[in-house]
Amino acid sequence: MRRIATSIILASLCTLPVYGAEARNFEDHILPLLREHCANCHRPGKTRGGLDVTTMEKLEKGGSAGPAVISGLAENSPLFRAISHIGNEEAMPPEQDKLPPHILAAFKLWIEGGLKPTASGLARESRAVVQLTVDAATLGAPATPPVFIRSLPPRADAPQLVRGLPVMALAANPWAPIIAVGGQDETVLHDLSDGHRIGALPFAAGEVRVLRFSRNGQVLLVGGGRPTASGKVQLVELQTGKSLTTVGDDFDVVLAADLSPDQSLVATAGPEKLVRVYRVADGVLVWTLKRHADFITSLEFSPDGKHLASADRAGGIFITDASKGENPRLLAGATDAVNQLAWRSDARSLAAACGDGQALLYDPASARLVAKWAAHEGGCLSIAYSREGSLLTGGHDASASLWKESGDRISQFKNCDTAAFRVGFTSAQNPLVGDWSGDVREWTPEGYEVRVFSARVRN
Ligand code: HEC
């Protein structure tokens, strides 16, 4: 196998320089421009897009897309993006020519100069930028497996569990023997090489509903929150267990999330029926998709990073261009809720677990349904692709099955206590299944149990 050295700039937290000399200030330079070109539609009593531009505070509070200006980062600020026609934000002012270059330059200098309020006012410190981006050409097997933390300190405030909580989220590292199991306010890590419980990563945002390892296995994405209140995604460095950054400011729990293969974007979705894609570097919302008609249950970037697939409770599946959210295409054929999606490692097949018990396979290029079969009585809840292209499904019938893409069953695993809610493959490509009673079981492709990790055992 060809092994490519990974060149990664991991989490170098740096503060951008603040340019003082040419800085513009809000009162003298920016407010007059905003009043002339924008305040017609963005002022108290008429806040189109939720945005009022008449004070610094209102600008920083922003509109429906969050803060309109981000100190130090013009090209990440929705206001600057809108007026300079970057990305797929609505161009501002609408249906008019782009503002002349000297006006764009004034906004740029003001933002990059740290949002000075007045001539004598102090420039803001620039927002920290998290640099996690990896070269997408390095996404094969790493030369050395990712290093991971072997033990986490016990939590002083650990919740006392009387019984196990359902395995709401489950992820296995693609290159190292470690799995992550989501629970209430925490993610529990287990070492598969010896079966020991590494410990729990606290998640202050609430329930953990989605877990994913980055393609290189070095970062763990933790998504979740509090139903009807808030949703967040945290990125954790596996080597240290430390949080690298938090993105997302959703108004409901995050049910689905993913980190793009090059680690530059995070997508989130949930009951709000809206896919939001944020930039990891600064947390800015880059694009949204408003096509889903019901709760979004699952989303995943294609392994080549080109597309984002998302699915909902009404059977809607969309594939959208990942960089700007353009060109969403509907994949028809699901006749019930889609519970989970999974891409094959070559990005040429997309699998869906369906509420009516079927497993569906699509050709993403043509958006055609190419295969389907009855996988689980009472509903197919989860689905995963192995590296080699076999499929694993879990269902309401408390079983999990390994399949060929033809729909021929390779093996079946019936040791779950309750509904097989989450499935995945370990780095050694053994199937994993997490059930409603809180147990996670590893088994062999032949269908024999290797071991069980119980949520009820704590240290
Ligand atoms: C004729 C009315 C009008 C004018 C003038 C106008 N806007 Fe807008 N603006 C809108 C509308 C309508 C929206 C909502 C667009 C949407 O959500 O699809 C919007 C949205 C925005 C947003 C996104 C807010 C958010 O958080 O979603 C920004 C930023 C913005 N405008 C900046 C500006 C700036 C800067 C100017 C002046 C250079 C300007 N607008 C002039 C009508 C206007």
C-alpha cells in the first residue's frame, strides 16, 4: 500500500496581527457608508435578515447568520462577504451594482484593523483562528497510527447512572484501536487493544448525539446539545483529550454532524430541518441548505470531500456541493424515514438505512437508486460501510447484519438486548453494534462476539 506522510498543522492557535496604521473607525468612516447604502433595510424597526447596522453592538450581534463582522477577519465576516460577493451569501445591497472598490477597501481595513469604534477607541483583539486543515491528498492510511490518550482523569461531577443510557452515538477510529460512545454530558472512550475504559470526555453542551473521527483519526467530533434549546459541535484532539474548538450555535440539539475530510468545514443539522456548514478556522457559517422537510437525522461529507449528503425523517435525501452549498440534488426512492447515511470509501456509493426496514444503495453521480433489500423487521436504524465495501446494518429487531452490496447476507449477530441503534467498523474492520440498553459489542465478520462494553460499568 502506498503510504503518504501526513503534513499537518494541528491546532496552532494564533492571533492575527492587527494593522494599526491605516485603520478606519466606525464613527468616522463606516457608519456614514452604512447609513447611505444599507440602513434603508437594516435599521431599528426594519431589520431585514435580522440585521441592524446602525450601531457597533448591533453589527456585532448580527442577523440570522450570526455576527456580521469578525474582528481581524474581513473575508470571514458575513457583512464583507455580502458586499464583496464572496461565497453564496445574498449579495448586498440587493439588486444593485457592487459597491465601488474604495468602499469595499474601507470596510476591509476597518475589520482587519480590529473594529475600532472611534478615532481614539481601542482596536479589538482579533479572534483566535484554529488551523486544522489537512491536505486532502493525504487521506490514505497514515504511516503511523494516530496517537491517542490512554487514560482520562475521573470526573468529579460524573453523573450516577442507575441504568445504562441508550448508545445514542458511536464511532470507531479508522486507524487506531479506540472507540467512542456517546452519553449524557460525556463521551466514553474505550481501548480495543486491551478492552480498558480510557475514561470520559465531558460535553458541557448536553447530550452527545453524534460522534465521528476525522479521516486521519486524530480528531474526534462530538455533536449534540439540549433538545429545543441549543446545539453545538466540539472538536477534540485525540492525543491529549483537549478541546480544539467549538463550532455551531444551533437552536436545537445537533442530531447529525460531520467534519469535512480536509478538516476545514463542519456541517450540523437536526430538528431545525436546516443543514448549517461552518468554517472550522473561525466558526463562521459558510452556507445553509433549506431543502429538508423534516428533522434531519444524518449527514456525511463524501470521502473525496466534494459533496455533502443529508437525510431526513420524511425520506428526503440530498447531495449538495460541499464548498458552497450549491446544486442540491434529491435522491428519490426512500418511502419512510431515513435514519442514517453512509458513503463508501471511494465516494461512488451512498447507503441509507430506512424506517421501513430497507437498506438502500444509490449511485451518487446519477442520483439513482441502484439496490434495495429488506434488512430489518420493524425498521433499519443504522448503517455503515467497511473499508472494503461490505455493509453493516442494525435494526429494531435487536440484531445486526453484515451484507454484500448485492444484499446477500454474510453474517448476522443476534446478541443485542434491545434495538441495534448504532453500528460501525473498528480499525481492524470488525463490526460494532451499540444498542438501546447502552451496551456496545464487537464481533467478528463471521458473527462471533469478541467483547462487550457496558455503559453500566463505571470507573
Ligand atoms: C433593499 C434592501 C436592502 C439593502 C439596501 C441592503 N440589504 Fe442587506 N439584506 C436585505 C435582505 C432582504 C436580507 C435578507 C436576505 C436573506 O436572508 O435571504 C439582507 C441580509 C443581509 C445580511 C445577512 C444577515 C444575516 O445575518 O442573515 C447582511 C450581512 C447584509 N444584508 C448586509 C448589508 C449591507 C452591508 C448593506 C449595505 C451595503 C445591505 N445589506 C443593504 C436587504 C437589504
